[in-house]
Amino acid sequence: MGGLAGSFQVAPGEEIEKFYHFICKGDRAYFELMDQLGLRSRLRWVTTDMGLFYDGSLYTLGDPLSLLAFPHLSIADKARFVMSTMRSKFRGASDWKGIENLPAREWLIEQYGEQTYQMLYEPLLESKFREYAPQISAAWMWSRLHRLGNSRTIAQKERIGYLEGGSQAYIDALEKAIRAQGARVRTSAPVERIVVESGRVAGMHYGGELHPYDAVVSTVPIPHTRQLFAGIVGPYFDNLRQLEYIGVTVMLLRLRHRFSKYFWMNVSDKRFDISGIIEYTNLNPCPSLGGDSILYIPQYLPASHPLYSISNEDLFEMYCGCMKAINPRFDRGAVKQYWVHQDRFAQPICSVGFSKHIPSIQTPIDNLLLTDSYQLHPHDRAISLSSDLGRQAAGLVLKKRAAR
């Protein structure tokens, strides 16, 4: 349960998230559900540091003082960086519509200048979206800067949160609350198809038989619905079939000691096919791990990319080389364990003019609803926003039920 927010067991009594997560100050839907589930007391806030590995050296780059000391940008570029970041922070929540038809590259150069773009943003865009990078909308880039900008302190340092017990604590509390309402939760029961009769969903076919339901809400990534919705035609479903996604491969490493002081470290070095390293225990210390450090190294990749199918051992060797270049004191013997998790459809492609392709939660079939991270555009995937989508879908189901 939990999808991309799920966890896995690394040892008896020790669980960590498959994919890293953090909480921002603006995650209101998450906070509301934490209150309902009695979890707010487990929310912790931490002021974190951000690093940048550039031109063979590692720099702190997460606040005005470290920016001032950074030697690879001029004073004019630094001033422009501060002003542009502040504009992104205070831009109205719906103002993204004015820039959604502008490519992110063009907008970033206009805002920050060519030098800053090439040094900081071009490597991130290209490693996140690969061949899709030229298509990405400025609205997506602004939303990412806006969310993190609103989580900065007065001194402009990032202050982000985590839930004690990780995202699994949230998933477990949701499951418990759902069961307490009398609901049945069935796992290991893959749905084979959604059955439509006389223009309405009759139910779902799984376990070799049809199970009738009054309403069906699909929450799986849209590409998976192509089989579930087989035979259902119309413009809405035709649009779903053309939406594009990129996959993700994430290696987790468990180290005997700390690798760096940074929670988020961007890597801007053409020698390495890597966008960054997230040292999660610099945010959430994960006491059950006995002081060990957890690192996530994400790679956004189409399934056709060679790195998507590379062996775990070869991927580990590649990352060890990069980590040694970043921190010469790194010793691969410090790695106690490593794991690799993948998701074929992790990241929707937020292309220029994307809003006209965003599917509504309510499909043309009255009792069939759909939620997907594509509906979060221009915002990036987050547990808070996904939870809010779920609440919207539930509200529609209840409203229809009351009307009947």
C-alpha cells in the first residue's frame, strides 16, 4: 500500500521509504489529514543545508551568505539570482497560467541569466527529463521553486519537515482509519479490467470473476489504465492514451557513517550521469537504524534508456565512483547495504501548454472516476497534493450518492 509513498523492510523492525519524501510549509492537505488521523504531534521541522558539486569541488549553496561566497557567479548574477528566487516565491498561486506556454529553458534564462542557467538549472532539467527537457513548461519549474521558496526561513535557509515513522506512519494510519469505517482493503488482488455495461461501470474483474461496485475510482498511473479501460472509447480516453511519463530508478545506500552535511546535494558535473544525492538522515535521523546514514540517488529515465536496465551491481560501481569524486574520504567499505527501486511511470511530462490535456477526475462515464499525478500539474508530485486529489474524488462519489 502507498505506491510511491510506500516503505520496505531492511531488517526486522527497520523500515525505510522506497523513495524519499519531505514536507513543505504549504502542504495544507497533508496537515489537515494529519490532524484527522492524530499524527500532527509526530511532525518534525529541520533547517537543512543544500550542496552543489561543480567543477570538481563541493560548495554550500542554500542561503544568501553561501551564495555570496560562491566563486563561479558574478555579483550581478548573484543579485539576479536572489531577486528571481524571491519573485518565484511570491508569485500568485494561479499565476502559472501566464507562463505555461513558455519553455522552462527560455524562462529560466530570462529570469536568472545564461550563466546561472547553465550552471544550476540546465543539468537538473536534463537529468530529470532527459530528451523531454526542451518541452518542459516554465510553469512546472516555477511551481517547484515556489514550493521550496515558501519553506525558507527569514535567513532564507530551507526548513522542511518529516513525519516520525516516515510516510509509512501516514499510510498505516489511513489504512487503520479506513478499516475502522467498515471498509475492506484487499491487497494482492490485481484488477484485470473495468467492466462497463450500458454506459455505466458494472464493476471490476479480478480474481477471475466480476465484482460489482456502485462507483470505481482509479488511482493507478494513467498508462496502467490502458488495459483496464480497454474497449472504452471517446475523446477523454483518447487523451489519456497520449499522455507521456518518464520512469525513475532510485538506489538507496546504507552507510556506516555520514557522507556529507547536506540533505540535498546537486551534482553539476558532465563526468557523471547523476543529478543529485539526497542524504535522507540529515533530515530524518531514523533512530531505528542505529546511527547509520541513508542516501538516495535518483535517476529519471525512460524504460528505453540503458541505465534503466543496468544491473544493480554496475549501477553501484558507477555511483561509488561519483561519490569518491565528491568526497575523497568515501570508502565503499562504508556501504553496509544497497537496494534499487524502480517505477516505470513515476513522473508525468509537464510539456508546454499541458493544461489543455489535464483529464478531469470525473470521466464521461458517470460512476467512473480517475486520479493521477498528471492532475497535479503544474505542481510536482507530493503526498499532500495526491491526498487532496483523493479527497476531491471521494467528495464527488458522495455527492453523486446523495443525489441518487
